[in-house]
Amino acid sequence: MGTIITLVIIVALVLFFIGIYNKLVTLRNRFKNAFAQIDVQLNRRYDLIPNLVETAKGYMKHEKETLEAVISARNSAVSANQEAAAHPDDPDAIKHLNQAEGQLTGALGRLFALSESYPDLKANQTMEQLMEELSTTENKIAFARQAYNDAVMQYNTYREQVPNNFIANPFGFVEAELFEVEDEQVRESVKVSFD
């Protein structure tokens, strides 16, 4: 009788730990999927930027340094995004993407501020359309970022709770990194209006 009770307790504990492990896997997959949604929007943004710079280039001949800074920041962000997309559970990859996105947002902000000085550029229909697409994409990125951060918070909270942490740590469920803008100056969304 004592053996049966002991066996039942052992089976119950094993099932309990399997349940915790499976929940950790589910939550990790949820935040990876949420990052995939960010990846889609970031790639759309990255595709719009060269067209934006090309359109601006004809009007902003004396602003070559700013245009090159935007393209350089875009290329760094693309590279960081590829790394993060391959490993959304790697906190360092997400930190690197956070930094690259902050630099890109800052460079775009400088471009938009300078473009205000060029009335012909502001009136250009292609530029206006690109700005509208970029504005829409920025909104989608913000929404996807919020969904990702919510999924990361849920995962991190669950993995840190007792007894979950006794399973999470040995099985490699590391803390996930939030996707946030690092630089306070670029926390505000990029203004893309040509009113």
C-alpha cells in the first residue's frame, strides 16, 4: 500500500513538472511568434526607406551626409533585425536590435526635420505617399512591439515564479528581452507629416 502511494506521488510530481515545462515552451513560442509580427513590419519599414531617400535625394542635394546616415542606420537595423529574427529568444540580439532601431529612428527624425526646409520636396506626391506608408507602418510596429512586450512579460513572470524557476533555469529558459527604444530622445514616434 505504501509503495502505491509513493508511486502515485512520484507520478503526480512528474506530471506537475511536465505541465510547467510545457507552459514554458508555450509562452516562449508565443513571444517568438509575436516577434515574427514585428519582423514583418520592420522589413516593410526597411523597404520604404531607400525609396524615401531616393525621392529626397533629388531635392536635398546639400544634405548628402544626412541621407547617407539614414541609409547606414537602415542597413545596421536590417542586420540587427536578421540576427534577432533568427534568435528572438536571445536577449543580446534583441538589445542590439533595440539600439539599431533607436539609431534609425534618430536618423529618420533628422531627415524629416531637414525636409521641412524643402517646400518642393514637401509637395512631391511620391514623397507624400511614402511618408503616409511609413506613418502607417510605424503605427503597426508600435502595435506589434506592444504585443511582443506583453508576451515577453507573461513569459518572464511565469519563468521567475516558484516552483517554475526550478525547471526554467536548468532547462535553458532564459529571461527574454523587451523590445524598447533605448534613447529617450527617440521614444517619441517619428513625425512624418508634411502639412
